[in-house]
Amino acid sequence: MTHRRAVWLMVLVTLLWSIAGVVTRHLDTTSSFEVTFWRSAFNALALGVALTVLRGSSLWFGLMHSPAVVWLSGICWAVMYTAFMLALTLTSVANVLVSMAIGPMVTALFSWVFLRRRLPPRSWLAIGAASAGIAWMFGGDTRAGGSLLGSLVACAVPLAGAANLTILQKVGERRAEKQPDMLSGVLLGALISALATLPLAWPLQASSHNVGLLAMLGIVQLAVPCLLMVRLTRELPAPEIALLALLEVIFGVAWAWLGAGEQPSARVLLGGGLVLVALAANEMAAWREAKVDR
């Protein structure tokens, strides 16, 4: 797989992730824990079917006997699946998005500390510019108030994401015959998230309309892109994946505008433009460097 193709696939991943906001705008009233449960449950169902087709029935026998690194990755996935929805019940959407924007910087730091990988200056500049753009997009809203606890819970998403990317990259450095099946970690994360939120979601009261939309989220917005992202960790460095993941915020704003009539302000458009420029500049520089190396 070429670097360019890997980048475009990661853009597709962020596009699929970004539909959560606009879809939830069309849900009837349902508690956040029940939304999280149904989404994780359908995610687990889709992953179970897909991985059984790929791995055979031995998948389920080996799942409980997975090595510690797969379980660690699964816990990271479960935290990401769950913390986002919980944070939304405690603070504003703007606070959650700004908290998640620290992801590229945390991932770069983890890669430097645990993988001994040094980022080129262009990537640090792109991370700083993109983070500033997102802070500008939502800075006015965050000053309006919000729970400190909610912001701290939201920070669990980029922290778990950075840890997960670091684990996946570390495993990817091993010889192929010694690599555990990290796709099982995505399934474990979905199962852990569903089981952890079921008691809090009970009694289940979602309508058939809601269940249908949440099934789509579990399959299209979680299962497919998360499997793709695990594959892309073999092709792209963790900080670059985290940086490209910021496109989820831009796409999410666009979906809300087109699908729910939430027109973005000039502040959001300017901040989003800065994010896109930073990402484009970083990828163009990487492409030129790769061309020179050839």
C-alpha cells in the first residue's frame, strides 16, 4: 500500500466516524448510556460476524486467551467508545471536541517516549496549527461554561486513543509470525463497552427507529472504520494518524450543517480552514520527502 493510498483511506475512516453527530440529531429521546450500549452492541455484532468470516470459528476460542497486549488494546477501544458519550452528558459538545483535539500532541509524545520516534518539525507545526484551529472554532463556546469533570472525562478519549495507537504501532514492529491478532482487540473493546453500559442503560426503552439508527452507527460508524484504522497503523506513523483524525471534527460540522440544519459560524469556518491547511501542508511535505527518497 502506498503512503498516498493509506492517507486517503484514513480520510475515509474519519468521514465514517464523523456521521455520529448528525445521526444522533435524528434520534428520539434516549439516555446516553442506552445510546452507547446499542451502538457498542451492534458494533460487537458486526465485528463478530466479520472476524468470524475472516478468522473462522477459532476466533472465539482464541479471544479469551488473547495475549495481554490485545486486552490492553481492547480496553483502550472500550474507553474511547464509552467516554465520548459520557462526557457529552456532563459538559458541552464544544468542550468535548476541544479536549479531544489534544490527541495528536499526546500521540506524538507517546511515540517519542515509548517508541523512540522523533517527529519532523513540519509535523509538530501541523499539530500546533491544527489544534489552534480547533480551539479557535470552539473557544467562544467553551468560555460560556461547562463542567470540569466533563472535560476530564472527554480527555480520556484522546489519551486512550494515543495509548492504543502506540500499542498497535509497537506490535506492528514485530515480525509477522509473532504479531497477535490486534483486530480481536476492536471486538473486545466493543464487548467490554456494551457489557459495562448495559446495567446503566437498563431498562432498555429505545424505539425501533432509534435502534435502526444506532445499528447503522455500530456497523458503519464504528466497526468498519475501526478495522480499517488497525490495518493503517502498519502504513502510517501514529502521530500522522492522530493528526488526520482531526478531520472528524471538520466533517462532523459539515454533516450537522447539511443533515441537521446547524449552520456553522464564521469562527467555525475560519478555524476549520486552518485545520485543513495544516493537514494539507503536512501531507504535501511528506509526499515531497518520499519522492526525493526514491
